[in-house]
Amino acid sequence: MYEPVQQGKILSGIWMTIKLSFFCLILSVVIGIVGAFAQGSKIRILRSFVQGYIQFFRNTPPYVQLLFFYFALGQFTPTYSPDGWLELPIISNVGWAIISLSFFAGAFNVEIFRAGIEAVADSTKEAAESLGFSRFQTFRYVIFPLAIRVCLPSLNNNLINLVKTTTQAFGIAVPELLYQSVTIWNDYPSAQYPTMLLVFVVYILLVGVLVLSMNTWEKNLRIPGYGQ
Amino acid sequence: MLKKNAETIVSIKDVHKSFGQLEVLKGVSLDVKKGEVICVIGPSGSGKSTLIRCINGLNDIQGGQINVCGIDLTDPKLDKLELRKRVGMVFQQYNLFPHKTALENIIMAPTLVLKQDKAASEKRAFELMQKVRLEGKEHAYPGELSGGQQQRVAIARSLAMNPDVMLFDEVTAALDPETVKEVLVTIKDLAQEGMTCILVTHEMGFAREVADHIYFTDNGVIVEHGSPKTFFNKAKDPRTKEFLSQIL
């Protein structure tokens, strides 16, 4: 840590981990919400599509998914050339990591949101229906706000796992914290133990911040006289 | 109080409804005129709740015809939104939106469904809260209100849509005897203002006092009907007599 090269690597690694986590968090939650809404659709093909998606991404290891997205699908993505010589794919390894990890965590989020949605009483939905709400309005204004309160604890769990799973982006050379740390201890064997310790500390802090903010959110959503 | 020559607002003809193998309604017919108060009574499982749920399209029917305010419910191109604007429904379990205050519960449908101006909806909501005698509770959440208070908010919420017909599905069944009265008073006020009401109820005293017409259902059919006077004093059908002897 005392050398500027090492410090730079660690800082850029932390920044990349934060970026990865942030985009994956947002995207996976969006996938979860959209997927859970689609699961309640009347269109059968849409429902089976979501079901297939969940089965595929839940039943395979995230690391295999990463490799598959980057190496297999990466083959078919169009390329561009900034200077006439280089051929760069339009989706970088960071891009693939974000896509793949978001789909992975998203599959779990769909199920988490589904559990929350199913916990909303049918009679409450009927009340909305008989007041003339459309299916989307019922979801947006009644079901979702109630479901999110039910599923926050398990969503919390999954998002924590997601932050930790970003380390697997190492496998496709995304320069996140673990990748940078490994390059440090490969070059400077004496730095191995302190760097490992640092990696632990950084993840504890990162996840700690996430947990704190989720808990605060949970508290703010609490309704007087409901579910306590 | 019977309104003669008034137009028929709800017309039900030979309605059949089944859940799977179980036939719940076996040919039910009844007409409701504008401004009338109808009470449907009968033992549990006789199909009375199903009947009023069919009137606002929460349950679809397998046979017969239902016409509400000129809207044919068996029409495959039925505009359910139009139907729901005309028909208000209050449930046994109040079914308020627990994450919204009483006032928000009332203004949600007018602003979202009718696209009314928020300030106007709020003004009307305050009036409705006064009407159901809950002024001062506008900003309370359902969880902070008693059952009777929640039910009155639910009535105000339905009224905010300016319906032509109000359906009450055993609205006092989940309440304790003391709070039953406050809800019944609210419904009575409505009836006296000329609101068309269809109630499924076990409150015989209330039915006798407020209803223009009473229908007794058993086993998916209407066994007997008539004015409260004839119904309670001169019931002809043995099944009705038995039911009345048990509860009166």
C-alpha cells in the first residue's frame, strides 16, 4: 500500500467493484420487478419465458455464465474500430460482467418479488379491481408497494451476495478489486498477506454500507399499525 | 319508501354460475329499481356473496343475463372500467390499502381512474370523511383505525367514484356488535339519500328496517322474496320459516 503503483491499483479496483455492484444492483432489481410483473401476465408464452429464464440462471453457476457470455456470446457481438487497426467489440468485458451478473441475480430477484407479490391479499387486489384500477395500476400503486415491504429482507440477502459475486468477474479479466489485488501479490509476494487482509476489510465495509442503507430504507417504509 | 315507476338499474335474469363442478347459482333472477334498497339473506354457502360479486364483474357467469345501468355484463366486449365506475363495492374485510392514509385511500381511484384533479378529489374526500363521521381521521393509516372506522373509510372510498349502485358484501360480519351500529347508520344515511343499495347481510333487524325488498337465497336459488313486512311475518316457504325461526 505504501507504493503509489499498488495504491493506484487498489483504488481503481475498489472503484471498479463499486461500479460493477452499482449497475448490477440496479439492473437486477429492474429485471426482478419486470419479471415478477410478467409472471402474473395472461400471456402464457411470456410466463413460460420468464420461467425458463429463472431456471436457466438459477440452476447454473454464475462463473460459467460469465465465461459463456464473454467468450461465447462475445464472439457474435459486432465490433468497431476506433483507429482503423484495432477491432474492439461494442460490449467490453466489463459490459459482459454487468449483463451476466445482473441476469444471474435478477433470476433470484424475480422469485423474491414473486413471493412478496403473492403475500398481498387477493381481497386487496379485488378492492383495487372493483375501483376500476387497470392491472398495471393495481401493480404499481397497490401490489408493488406492499410486496416490496415483504420482500426487502430477502432482497437484501440476494444483493449482498451479488456484491460478493462481482469478484468472479475476475475470470474475464475485469479489473475489479480482487483482480487488482492478485496482480499486486503476484508482482510483490511480500504484499500478499496485507493485501488479502485489505480485500476482506474493503468487502466488509462495502457490504456494510449496503446493509445499512437497506435497513434504513426498510425502516422508512414501515407503515404505522401494519405488519408489526 | 318503495319507489314505484322508477327505472330498473340492475336486472338479473336466470343467472347460472359454477366454480368447477360446483354450481353455486342455479338460475337466479331479480330486478332492482333506482333508489331501492335490497337485502339478500340466507345461510352460508347459499350463493349470496357470489351473486353480488357477479354484479360488478368480479365473478363471471356461465348462463343468463346481467344488466347494470344499461351495461350488458355478458357482452364479450364488456368495458369493465365503465362498469366499475357505476358500481361501488364494499367488502367484509374492508380491504383498504394499508400503505395509504384514509384520505389517500379515498382519492386514489378518482385521481388514477377518473383522472380527476387532485385538489378537487381531496376536497371531496374531506366531505366524504365528514359524511361517514370520521372527520379528523383523514391522515390515519388503516392500521390505526378500528374495524368499524376502516369499514366507513371503505364506504367513503367507494362513494368517491360517484357510483349509481352500491354493493355491500357482509360488511358488518367482521365487526363487533358495538361497531356494527356505526356502519349500519352510515349505510342507512346513504339509503335515505336515495342511493341504490344491494346488501348481503345477516343483520335481520337492519334488513327489516331499511330494505325495500328482501330476497332469501338457499342452495343457489331464490326461495322467497317480498317486502320486509310480508317476508318476516308471512313467510310461506318451509325453508325460509326454518331459517327465520333459528335467527329471530
